[in-house]
Amino acid sequence: MKVLLLGAGSDIAVATVAALARQSTEPITVIAAARAVDEAVAALALAAPRAELVGRHWDALDVDGHSAFIGDVFDRYGPIDLVLCAVGRLGHHAGVSMGPADVDLMIRSNFSGPAAALAAVGTRMQRQRRGTIVVLSSVAAARARRSNYVYGSSKAGLDTFAQGLGDALAADGVRVIVVRPGFVRSKMTTGLDPAPFSRDPQTVAASIVGAIDSTGGAGAGQIVWVPRLLGPLMGTLRLAPRSIWRRIAGDR
């Protein structure tokens, strides 16, 4: 099994590789793409010591280099069975206090940069006519909150892009899974008060692996909520009048 991690420094990405390695009966090769390559590879080596690791420097904001980078990865190590996009910039209380440059960076980090990379991934997956793409979204993508609407809107953009990508690749044997976790207790959220229904990276990873192993084929249009109860809960809350939603969401 060959796995490409875009944003390999993510705790969820590391936990997912560990979960895949534990259950796999075949060798796993992981191409770890990150800005801090050594740090990412070291964390992966501890979590999945039997996996073959290849570190590659990659920056989600280097949009001009995405096509060449993805093409090189697929040419060198392909076919790629799984691409996990775990790129993201935390946006807790990322609202009116953010200036234009901060808003631009948030959108490029959480939406336009990863989406551009996924466009290149989609082209290569379409060519090999098989594989799975997992995109980490967020519960924040479901409805904007006054405390983090910049983060939420950027994640909503990526979420919608990933769903459309899945529809576009369905006939080519490629499956796209969108994962919407709630608050995850990880290094990214260190120092923040956990929100209700918070989970750890290992729980999110278990849900990701479960979705990959599910019987849904290409075009199944999978959206995975973690925890699962967030799906029906947000389905209801999205219908709440905005005045009520403001009170429910508060400053979280």
C-alpha cells in the first residue's frame, strides 16, 4: 500500500498511518510531504515503525509547484493507493480581529492551497483509474460562527471542493472521503478549552480507516463526521434561525 500524506506533520495524519499499519497485511510506503520534513518523519517512525517512510519537502502555499511535485511523486512511487490531505491552519477566534493579510493567509492555507494540490492529485488519480482521497474538513465548515467565521468559511470552501472532486472522479474508480471532525485534542489545539464532543487524533483516525475499509465504492460520496452524532446534530442546527444560532454558538 502506498500513501501520500499532504501535511504529514498533522497528528491526525500520523495516527491514521499508525492505524493503517496495524491492520495491514502488506508493506506500507508513506510519502510524507510537509514543510518540517524531519519532524514529520520522526513522528511517523515512532507511530508506525514498520512502514517505509519517504520524506519530501512540500508547502501547500507553493501553488506554482504543486503540479510538478504531485507528478514527481506519482511517477516515482505510483500508483498511489491513498492520498490524505491534512493541511490546515487553526482559526480559533479567527473573526473580526483578523486583518486582510491574516484572512488571506487563512484562506490560502485551508482552502486554495490544498485545493490546488488536490486538483493535481485528481488528475493523476484519474489517469491511474483507482485510489482513495481523504480530505480533512471540519465541523466548522457546516455553519459559520461569529468567533471563527474566517476559519469556517475556508474549511467550507475545501469541503465543497472535495465533494465536487469526488463527483468528478466517480466514473474513474476514484473515491473521495470528506472528514468533518469536531474539536480534536492535538498539538494544534494545545492551550484551548475542549469543545463539547471533543475527540483525540486516534479516534478520528479510526473513523478514517473505517471509511476507507467500507464497502462504498467510487462515487459513494462519503462524508464522515467525528463523532458520528455531529452529523444529525449539525443537520438540525443548520436550520436554526441566525439569532438563535448566535446564542447557541456563543464565542466558541
